[in-house]
Amino acid sequence: MNFRHSFSSTINQIKIAIGEVIEFQSRIWVINIHEGTLNDESFIINEDSFQEPMQWMVKRQYTTEMIERVDAMKRSQVLVLTFNNTEHRLIRVK
């Protein structure tokens, strides 16, 4: 019985790990960076091209706390972050 339980537990851990990889590579965000009335930028970020989760956010130097909040976003959720006196509005699309 212990072998079965251990094997089943290992299989479940593998399923979870594969699911996490698939999840991160299928996420899409729309990000609007608002710096003032005349300076807005918008991006569509698709993790399909990422080498690791949250790669765009890491390159933009988001804090660890910000990255954790973005990573926890559900579909259709909106998150507003203030970063370097700039408002980052994120919408998780997929």
C-alpha cells in the first residue's frame, strides 16, 4: 500500500508541475502604463515566448511583491500597481 500511495503522490506532483508550466505559457495580459495625460503605453504580453514565468515583469524590475500579485491574478481580473511614480494597469486576458 505504501508504494501505491507514494507512486500516486509522485504522479500527482508531476501533474501539478506540468499544469503550472502549461498555465504560465498560456497567460496573456494587457498592460497600460500611464505616466501622465500625454504619455501612455499599452502592451499585450503573451507568455508563450517567455523563457520563465513573469519574464516581462522581471525585466521591467517589478518588485517581488508585485510579481507575486500579478502571478496570482485570475482571468478577467484587473490590477493597478504604482511603480516609479507610474501607474501600471494590468488585465489578465487569458
